[in-house]
Amino acid sequence: MKRFIAAGVFFLFILYIIWEANHSRSSTNFFIEFTEVIPQKDKIGHFVLYGILAFLLDKALREKNYRIFKNAIPAALVWVLSFAAIEEFTQIWIPARNFDLIDFAADLFGVVVFIAASRMVEVKLKKVDFSFYKPTKKIREDRE
């Protein structure tokens, strides 16, 4: 269960940001004020926040895949995009928010990019073989 702590804490952070965004446009929230100067902050925020959540969840799920029509679909992609879709479509009924399919597209792009990065990091680390490492003469001398 320890492996889910980072993903869980980050999920709670996203819920906090959503709560703040839903309840006031003129929020005194540090994170919302900090991003006011960034152009396209909403799209970048969707890309980065959901991407990081997908990365952390993919690592926590140990890169588990679901088999759908004989294709391997990352479980983190399914879970994070399901949450993103629910969050985006509920904005239809929240007066302080705006429903936008481009936000969902940013979520999708972020999730795919960060899961791909997660999987590539894992592949690179598995290829490194430290069992044949022999220190050079200089390193052996420095140790003594």
C-alpha cells in the first residue's frame, strides 16, 4: 500500500485545486494566483496535473495493463481519464466553471505523454546492468 501514497496525496492535491476552482473565480489560493501570469494556464495545468497523476498511478500500479480488444491499455490511463472526464463534464452544472473539450484533450495528451515517459524510464533502468561493474584503479585507490 505504500506505493500508492504519492499518487493518493497528489490526487488529494488535485481535488483541492478543483474545489478552489469550483467555489470562486477570485480565489486567494496561492496556486491559482501563481498561475495567473502564465498564458494558456488552464490547458498547461490540465496537461501537467493529470499527467503527473497518471505517472504516479502507473508506477503505483506497477505498470498494470487492461486487455481491451486484444490491446494492452495502461490501467492508469483508464482511471485517470475516467476521473478527468467526470470532472470536466460536471463543470456543465457548476456556474463558476466552463465545460471545454479542449481541456479534456489536454488531459488526454498529458496522461499519454506522462505514461509513455513512465514506461520509458522503466525500460532504461532495466537495461542498466550493474552486476559487471568493476571499479577502476583510481577508484580503488581513492577508497583505500
